[in-house]
Amino acid sequence: MPSSAAGAADRNAKIRAMRRASLIFLTAVLLLPLAAHADDVDIPELGVRVTALPSAASQPQVTQGTQQPAVYDAVLHLGVASLTISREDDPVPPGSDVADPRYRAQLDRRYRGGVESKTLGAPTAVGGHSAWTVVDAHEQGSSDLTHYTCLTYVIVDQHLYRLAVMADGSPGRPPEFDALVKALSGVTFQLVRRVNPS
């Protein structure tokens, strides 16, 4: 029969081991959401990298438009929200500036989407480049849904980029919309890389 002192020491050792295991488990539970919170996504066809994208976001679906000027689009989804990044292949005319309301009026006509950037919005920056951003919310007809949009225009290396986050929500703005808008702060630009079709 073991002595009571030896039994107490054994129990104390087991309690310390259980506390250590509990602490490790608790630390893992608390830090796991931080580790899985953000992903970096490269979109080489557009020359874009999105850092701090929520890990639940879909992989970008890249398409080439058929209209002129030629446009490449990448669409990502996060729950009820979507992020569309568009890049025009043709260079913008010399002197184009997203801060110019006349230029934005041309863009409003080209990209009909219900958000007017000519008179609304404010100067911002994306990836170290001057940009223009408009945030809009309007009710959808007779339904209780509100359509939320965050639209940003930016010119990088003489090419126009259009970044649009959209979502419908009721009664309030969806958290997925906010998460994708926040991800815009992590957009950087790099060289365009495309695979030539064989």
C-alpha cells in the first residue's frame, strides 16, 4: 500500500498535467480562429493579390469579357456577399483621373450598376494608388431587403480597376459585406501573368 505522501504527490502530478493539457487546449481553441481567419489570394490574370481575405471566401472565378475594351473579371463569394474585381486591358486615355467627376461620369455610363460615382463618394487609396470609393445602400422595391454596394475605381499602370463589393441584407448589413470591404484594404497590385492558350 503506497504511503499517503506518495499518493498525494502522484495526484498533484496528475492535476498539473491536466492543467497543462487544459491550458494547451484552451490556447488552441482561442488561437485557431485567428490562424484560420485570413488567406492571401493571388489573381495573376488581373495582377492582383488580396491579403486578409476571410478563409471562408470562395476561390476567384476569372473570366474574360467579350466587350470592348476587353475586361478580365474575378468574382469571389463570401456567404451572401460578393467581390468583383475588373481590369480593363486597354490603357486609360492620358490624363485620366478617378478624382475627376467627368471621368467618373463616363465610368458610370459604361458600368451601369445603380451607383453614381460622379457626385458621390470620396478619395481613398488602394494598394498605394489613388482611388475613388462610393458606399451605397438602397431598398429593393417592395421587399424588406436592402442592397449594399461598395464601389472603388483605381488606375494602376494606366489600367482601370473596378472593385465592387455587393450584398443584400435584412434587417441590417450582412457581416460578410463588411468582411469583404475590409479585405479591400489588403489589395495589392503586381504584374499581370496569363497563360497563353495553346
